[in-house]
Amino acid sequence: MCPENERNIPTRKYDPAMRFFASSIVGTRKYQQDSYACIDTPEGVLAVVCDGMGGLEGGERASALAVRTLVEDYISGSIADIRKFLRNEVIRIDTMVAKLCDDNGRPLGAGTTIAAVYSDTEKGTMDWISVGDSKIYVIRNNTIQCIVREHNYRMMLNDMYMKGEITLEQYRGEEHKAEALISFLGIGNVSLMDENEAPIKLMQGDIVLICSDGLYKSLSEQMILAVISDNYFDMQRAADELTDAALRYSQRSQDNTTAVILQYS
């Protein structure tokens, strides 16, 4: 189960149809800016990962605020349309994070990514939303597929190059800035978000992985798939091994890394 700390909303007893597991490490950083939560209600299971940015205080506060707000609004509200709910939450939290200030009233300039999924366990479906570069993977029949885009400058460069708006030389000249995010919560008036057009039908044995960029920037998709496959009957071990492997195989200082696994049984 997800551990309880100041950044992570305590979990409830899960619906046996959808089990969830999580692991989160600081890496080689001095502080933790990732936040996450997994929670179930009679209607379904909600899981979210947020990766904060903006310095020690800003990043932690931004990601914690995003997770806490989403979960509290989910628990307290009567939700008729989950996709509309998730979309409205992104807009609401974006405004809240943009208004964060320090103790002296100065804007923190903080931000956070968000990747959230909701599973209706009775219908066997999943809805999702994403802003930033945290990822959602669906693992089925020993294949892995990322269902979200990284909202960074590289996405813009690729689009401009494919449309013939820039040359390959211009592309390469800008590539050093490719990892910069172009959309995140706290940017103010957020407009770029990814969401499903229709609920995804889950199949027995499906695995959904939500993670911060510390994971996929250290491990390839095939390495992630191998860890999941090798630990299929112990998903908590899989989550722990994913974060351990990210720390072990990283070619640079290791970022905060969070992996949340949902197993549809």
C-alpha cells in the first residue's frame, strides 16, 4: 500500500478488483518534491502522481497541494462525470498553485506536474488526465504502452519540424532546451492537458503504472516491463524494484522517483 507521510494522502481499504501499490524515493536529491495518493471509494479507485518544481519549499508545497485538493474534492463531491471532474480539477489546482506565496507574501513561482487515473471497478473502465511530463503506462499481454505525451519543448520542436516550420539545423540548435516544460499546474490559465476521449476498457491482468520522470529517464520501457513481468504476483515488490533500479541504473544524479501501480484482477 501507499505509505503515509505529509505528501501522501492515506489510503483506504481497496476494492479487490483493483489493487494498488506504490514506492517513492528521494534519490540523490536533498528533498522530496514528488507527492502521490491512492484511494478507493464504493464508486472506484483514484490514483495520482505529482512532481513539484520551484525549489525546496515551492515544489513540495505545489505537489502536496495538488494531490490533497484532488483527493479531498473527489471524496467530498458527488461526481456524475469523472472526465469533467478531472478537467475542472486541473484548472482549479492550476490557479491555486499559481497563487502560492512564501511567508513574506512573495509569489513562490512553484509548479507541479499531474498524472491521475480513475478506475470504475464495477464497469471495468479507466479515465485519465495528464499535465506536464509525469507518465501513465498500460501494461497488457507483456506489452507496455505510454498513453500520455511529455508536455515539453521537444514536443513543440517535433511538431514544428514535422510541419516544415523549422529546419533540422534549427531543431538541433534548440534541442538543448528540449526538456523544459511548456505546461504544468501553476503556469496560470493552463490550457495544454491530455485526457482520454473515451473510457479505456480494462482487461483482467492489466497493469497501470503512473510515475514521475525520475523513473522513465533512468529505465527504458523494456526494463520497466521486465521488472513488472518478473514480479507479476507481487506488485509491491515490483514497485520497490522499479525505484531501486532507477537509482541503480541512473547515469546522473537521481531525481525524486515515484511509481504507483494499479493491478486489475
